[in-house]
Amino acid sequence: MEFECVIGLEVHAQLMTQSKIFSGSSTAYGASANTQACAVDIGLPGVLPVMNRQAALMAATFGLAVGATVNPVSVFARKNYFYPDLPKGYQISQYEIPVVSGGSLEITTEAGTKTIRITRAHLEEDAGKSLHEDFHGMTGIDLNRAGTPLLEIVSEPDLRSPAEAVAYLKKLHTLVRTLKICDGNMQEGSFRCDANVSIRPRGEAALGTRTELKNINSFRFVERALHHEIDRQISVVEAGGAIVQETRLYDPDADLTRPMRGKEEAHDYRYFPDPDLPPLVIDEADIALIRSQLPELPDARQARFVSDYQLSEDDAAQLTGQSEIADYFESAVEHAQGESRLTANWINGELMSWLNKSDIGILDSPVTPAMLGQLICRIQDKTVSGKIAKQVFAALWEGDSDGDVDAVIQSKGLTQITDTDAIAQAVNDVIAGFPDQAEQVRAGEEKVIGFLVGQVMKATSGKANPQAVNELLKKQLLD
Amino acid sequence: MLHEHSLTALRDMLRRREISSTELTRHCLDRIAQHKNLNAFVTVDESGAMSAAAAADEQLARGEADLLTGVPIAHKDIFCTRGILTTCGSKMLENFVSPYDATVVERFHQAGSVTVGKTNMDEFAMGSSNETSFFGSVRNPWDPNRVPGGSSGGSAAAVAACLVAGATGTDTGGSIRQPAAFCGLTGLKPSYGRVSRYGMIAFASSLDQGGPITRNAEDAALMLQCMAGFDPRDSTSINAPTPDMTTLLGTEVRGLRLGLPKEFFDTSVDGEVLEKVRESLAVLERLGATLVDVSLPNSAAGIPCYYVIAPAEASSNLSRFDGVRFGHRSEHAEELVDLYENSRAEGFGEEVKRRILIGTYALSAGYYDAYYLKAQKIRRVIAQDFETAFEQCDVIVGPTSPTTAFPLGAKTQDPVAMYLNDIFTNTVNLAGLPGLSVPCGFDTAGLPVGLQLIGKFMDEASLLSTAHQLQQETDWHQRMPEGC
């Protein structure tokens, strides 16, 4: 029997507010335990929550960006359960009326382009952290994270493969970062994903029993965890078993999923509207203001890159995958006097590989868009060849000549030799030095000309214009 | 005697420097010690009070005086106070010291008053007799074998026995007004949102409201002036200016329409209570008020509605008492679940557990619609009844409680009988309106009877001025229990 999988994702995006969603404590990451937890975060008797308006506006921003309804009135509800890192014994969330309803994202995979519907996005507070190490059989509690604003974005079960799930997740990741509502840092838990997964015989309409996968905190793990879980479900069903509805954790070290040890027995969260908080109102004026401040969205930018810069879909998609890269590109093109395709190639190729090697982000690149643009100009005006330009790039990366492209080229003597006499001298030397190969070319084996070009380039330390070398060789040997 | 003066009178005497705060505070502390049998206080902060009094005297000597400089008051032990215990009448918080002051406490500090201590109360404000306190029952100064009412029974007993001239209380379903009635005092529950709930340990968040318990309306106005006002830390507090209550006290009752809901004057009310209520209304009528018959047809649904909503909210509000961060922590816990179960089983009393169970049940999947949601609908209907009645009158009047103070132990075995004490008061909380109880006479046993005045939303002024005008014509509020 052939099975298909059905996947829905719940993403928790930490909103980039300065302070927590219901208190004035800082949300900065990495402070020592419990130093960023005030009376409200600790849930002391008598304290009350006060809504952080910034978080609400960020949620609305997201809603507009995915074409959703931003509900003019939404309601905070209490989700009641006991856990040591949940100070009040309930989490303030939204239940019946979330801030954002509907919306969608378009994804592209090898299988084509597809629309993934978003069910809802709601605001809630994060819990603290239980620390199980260093306490000798006891558990420590760090409440710094308690009360951090989260936007939980729930998709419809529209995803049909792990690849689609990853594509959706990446799309969402780019979007929230472009909107500047979430820093997307998956290591620090700013962008977390839970997946609901089920399988069914292909062609069947009814959904199978689902399991929920938690603790998947990188794109790579999402794909692997989903593959494992789907394979596991198929083997259970094929062996005549039934899927148990449960929460499973992905263990990246063992590379498998296992049932979560009972956090609690069957949950009845007893949701009810939080009487401490009035309904959240986002009126038309708020919406108009947010709409006017909405940045260009990744899809629109990609389309513009294709039409305005004559880039391939692939190049445009790569560049717009991160708004910082797209920003870099646009700035560099300007410095490159509009030479867009070459700039795109340099960013997606050379720059990316240097960034990856150094493990830094594009904002920290020592080669600025201005430097790259200038370098592209020097390639265009044939001051340097593409190959030499890589040496220039490396020098710029190391900080040579304070990033002055022309100074780097000068000081290293890398200026391309365009003087035909000088090249002719080198060509004649090579023909003399490699008579066998020269003869082969004369006999019609034109491919060998590449070897001779290489020798000329070597002799000129790569500074000769390869096109000029090629022409001269042909002239000398074939005319 | 010094303690027989009203809060306002003491405030003025201090300003005129006829007495010192040190002298007055010492006197209050001595009286508290002499009346320990009432069990009105959980904590007496002698050193804190005396140093605050000394500071007040220095301030007064400089000729500076805030609203209540040097006046001793007491806070219900539900308000968080930095540095001294805040127990909420529970074993759960037997040793809890709050690191911060409630907004109400802060405002009294700013007004210069001297906090002598924290008053006893029903555990987590759940009770109408003060018998659910972990620290034992409070006795009614009018008859030590009777209850003072609840849940602000300690505050009421302390003011009735003239241990302090004023105390704070909180009222979720009648917890200021009913003890005020039982102890012959003036007690005001302001409109929901008038007084900040920040630092007031939550029982039922949508119903809780702090207010004053005093011997007369003038004092209540003065205390309200101090407590009321917008607080950005409480999202349910109302951002509206507080009118000058003390000036408005002079407003005449002439032309005021008093609405008598027929549901509040039925046969379930004690005959003597009704008689005294009617007599006091006759006084107001003589002063020019007119009596209008009105109806609150859904009043009977008040108790069941209240006893779904209040426990539902309480079941969630009290979840934070889990033994993890503060409060009672069981020593008999192997697993996490034991820590929760044992800490809560040991820390909470019977009535609190009963309400947590009721509330948890009402919010459970499958019951939510039938109980919680239904109760919310009834709540809106009840509020609508008041709005309709207020089309015909300015203030609604009736008995505060169906009976006068009952003997200790009389209703502890019958929770429903206990809940019925609040039959005339809890609909006021459900509708978010201001309500005030004012003394209106004594029954043949010599126990005080309370008249309840219910006002339009944010119209505390009409209640205070009506009570004040009544007190200009009568002396019920001036009588004092024997031996006090």
C-alpha cells in the first residue's frame, strides 16, 4: 500500500520586544538565572499582567503580511496546568478569538509551487526553563524566559512531505525576519517548531491518527525528524498496529523520535477568558499605520529581482531568502553601476562561501557592498579578470588597503595586461616553448588552444586578458 | 476617649496638633492588645507603626500634612505589605512576606497614614463569617459569641471595637458590606475598576474590589479618596478622575429617587431587619427622597451565577500556590506531583478546597458551556436588570443581609446557608456597581442592622452623600458595643 503523510506545523516565534508581554522585565537572552524575572513573572500573590502593546502590533504586522484577518477584538485566555516552570499555574494565551485568523504562504519545492493555509496566529507568554543538570537529583527553575512574548503560528495540515515542511518553515523564517518581529535565532529558541504528523493510504480523505513532534530546533532536524516519524508510522501500520496519539520528542543525537515521558496525564486545560486583561483591540487606525510601515515582502522582492535585475528565479530566490542578503545585493548593484547578474553570482558564490567558511552573517562581512560593487566595476572595465578578482576579494576580506579596491589591485600589481604587445611577447614565448601543442592546434585540434592559453596566463601571473590571449594565439597559429 | 473619635476627627486633631500620632498610635496598639480576644488581627506591627507615627509627627511639626498624616489604620491581610506578613488568612501563606506593597497600601503610605497591622479574614476571602480563617474565628464586638461577618471580619471587628478608626477591606460578593452591617459600620464596595487590585491577592478577579470600612460615611469618603484612582499596573482599573468625595457629601437627598426592588423585601428576610430598613428609608423620605418600587427580576439567579463564576476564577487564581516558589511547601513529597498535591492539601482549608473543586469542575471540558458560559450569560442579564431599574431611580436600597450577625458555628456545617448571606450583595459585584452598607438600627437582641445602597456605575458619590445625610439625622453609627 502506498501512504502519504499529512503534516501541520505550529511555530513559536519569539517577538522582538524590549520587554516581556505582560511585565516590564527585559527579554534579553543569556542573563544569569532569574535576574530578569520580576514579581509579575514570578507570579507572586497579587500581581497583575499589563499587555505590551508592541507585541500586539507585531502580531498584527504578521497578519497583514500573510493576508490574514487581524481581528479587531481578540481575547486572552488562561490555559491551566501545573508545571514548575509555569509560575502562575496557567499560561496566558489566546484561545477562542486569536489576534490573527487565516492567511497563507506560498512555497516552492521540486514538486512545484503550492499554497499553505495558515489557520491562526495567537499571542501568548512563554514559560520558564527547568534545569535538570547541576542540581543533584533536583530541578532548578530559571524564570528569565517566563513572560517572553510568543506568536504561535498554526498551519493547516496542508503539507505533504518533509521537504514541503522545511520549505514552509524557511519561508516563515524569512518572513518574520523581514518583518523584524522575530530574530529567527533557532539555537536560542527564538523560532521553534512542533509538527503534527499522520499518514494515510494515498487517495484516502480521512486523516489518520496524528502524533506531535516536539523539540525540533533546526531546519535539518525538522526534515530528519519528520522522515523518521513517517517511516515509523508506516511500519507500525504495515505491521497491523495502530498509531497512538501522543507527543514524541526528536532526539538529534540518536536520530530518532521517542514518546515524551508523561509531562502530565491527559490534559484538560480549562481555558477561560483571563479576567485580568481586557480584550485586545486593534482598530482601523492601527491597521492603516502598520500597513503603511510594512516592508516589501520576500515574495514581492523575489519577483522584482527577476523583473528589474533580470536574475534567474533561482538567483532571486537565493538572494531574497534573507532580507539582509537582498539588501546587500541591492546596495552592491548600485555600486556596480547596475551590473546585476555578475553581482548576484558573486554574492551567491564567492561571498557566501567566505561567509560560510568564517561562520558569520552577511551583516558582519568584511567585504562591504561598496567594495564588491567596485570590484565588479573593475571586472567590467577589464582592469582585472574574474580569476584575479577572487584574489582581490580575498585581500579585501583580510582588510588590505582599508578596503580600497583600486589600491589593492595597484599594490598587488594585479592590473590586467591589456597591452597587446606585452601579451604578444608572452604568446610567442609559449608557442616557442610548447612546439608539440602548437603543432596540434595548427593541425586542427583547437581544444589544445586552452592549454596554451593557460600557459600564457601562468607566464603573466594571470594578469593577461584571457580573451586577448585566445585571439592572439588563434591569429598566430591558424591565420 | 481618643478612640471614640472618627477618622476624620482624628485627622483634624492631628493637623491641629491637639494630639500626636505617637500618642494616638500607642493608644491604638494598647487597645488592640486589650482586645486580643476578638482575634481581629493576624499581625500587629508595633515597631513599624511607632516609627511611622514618629515620622508623621515630624512632618506635622513642620506644618506639612497629607490626606491622612499620622492616622492609624489597618489593612485586611489580603493586601500585600512589604516587610510584614501577608497571610490571606491561610496556612498556605502563614510565613509569606511580600517583597512589594499593594497599590492601595502604597497610596495610604503616600497619604501619611500609619499601618498598625493586618486584619484577620476568611481564608483567601472565601467566607461570610470569618470562620474559615486559618488563624481562627473573629468575634463580633457587639456579641463575642457571634460572627463579625466576612470575609473582611477582622477589619470590621477592629473598627467596631474602636481599635482603629478605619480599615481596608475587599468585597467579592459582599465581603465589605455584610461585615459592616453585622458590626454596625459603614462599608463601601466601589465600582469595579475604581480601586486598583494590584497587590490585592486575587480571589475572583472580575468581582474583587477593595474599599473602606469605617464608622461613618464621611470617613469612608476620606478613605476612598485615598484609595481610588487609575493604576497602570491594573489593566482593569478605570482611567477616570476621582471626584472629591468629601465635598460631595453635602449633596442633599431632596429629589433623590430611591428604588426598592420587591425581590429585596420578601419574606426570606428577617422581620426585624426589614422593619429597621423601612424605618431608615422613612428618615430619607422625610429628608425629601422619594421611594420608588422597582424590580430586579433575575436576583434569584445571583447566588448560583456567583457560585460558578467566583470559584471558576478562584480555581485558576489559586494555582500559583503550588509549593514551588513561595508559600507552604510540603515536606512529604517524593515526586513533583506529590509536591503539588501535598502542599495544597496541607496549605488550603476546607472552604478553599471546596471552591477550587467547584471552579475546576465548572471549567472542565464538557461542563464549561453548561456552567461557566451560562453563568456569564446570566451575569449580563443581572447587569441589565440593574440598568433597567436605574431608569426609574438614582439609588437602589434594601437590606444588606437577610439577618443580623448569627452565632459562631451556626452555619459552618451548611455551606449553602452560609452562601445565602450574600444574596443581596453579590449581584452588585456581578454587575460591577458600587454598593454601601450603612447602619440603620438595631434588632431586639441589640445587634446592628445594615441598609444597603446600590449606585450607578462610578456613582459612589450618591451612596456616600445619602449615607452621610442619613447619619446627620440618626445616631445608629455613633453607638458603640459595650465594653469597648
